Amino acid sequence: MLKGIPPIISPDLMYTLMNMGHGDDIVLADGNFPADSHAQRIIRLDGHAVPEILEAILPFFPLDTFVDQPAGLMNPVEDQAAEPPIWKSYRELIHRHDTRSPELEKIERFEFYERARRAYAIVATSETALYANLILKKGVVVE
């Protein structure tokens, strides 16, 4: 055990976050995402939702400042569909931890799958919200 580390951050997740470099992507995948078949590295956080994982890692995980959109979402297949409600939670959490308040990139479904295959790791969750998949690009620590 360590002090100050949220218990939701498993040893495998902490190890992965520490080993990622600038520009590497990590996917926080909902329960419907084909994580096992797309992952180079998979971290299982079954029983947890994406917003609580996002909230736990953002204090430790710098978002890339060299890109305009360091966070991306899987866009609904139907272009006219309403924005998934969970996106508001993501936006609020990211803006709380990133003073630039970056816009979240909307990524077409199959492009999202391709980017997930190239990602450093995928975190498989039990998130039940639809279109709750999120890609984060790691930045540099400047303290």
C-alpha cells in the first residue's frame, strides 16, 4: 500500500501509467468495447466505471499540451444522435484538471478501433453507458 494513491488505481494500472511516455495513448473502455481483441496491453478494472477511473488518474496523468485535443471519444454511429450524457462528466473532469479546457475529439467508430489497437494500453471497465470509450494522450510532467 502507498499513501495518497486512490485504491481504484491497481498496481497494474499504476505500472502502466508510469511506463507510458509522452504521446502514448491509453484507452478507458466501456463494458461493450472489444478490449481483449484490440489491446497490446490490457488492464482489467472490472466492477468500476470510466468516470471514477478518470477522476482517479487525472491528478497523476498529464494530458499532452502539444495537441489541441488530448482526449478523444467514440462518436455515435448515427451522426444525428444526441450527445451521450456521460461525455458531460468526462468534459467536467478533464477541464477540472487541465486549465486549457481542451475540446474532446469525436472519433469515428472504426478509426477509434484502429487508434485503440495502436494505444499503449486499454483499461477494460464495467461501464454500462453507451459510447463511453475515451482515449487519453499522455503529456509531459513539468514541475
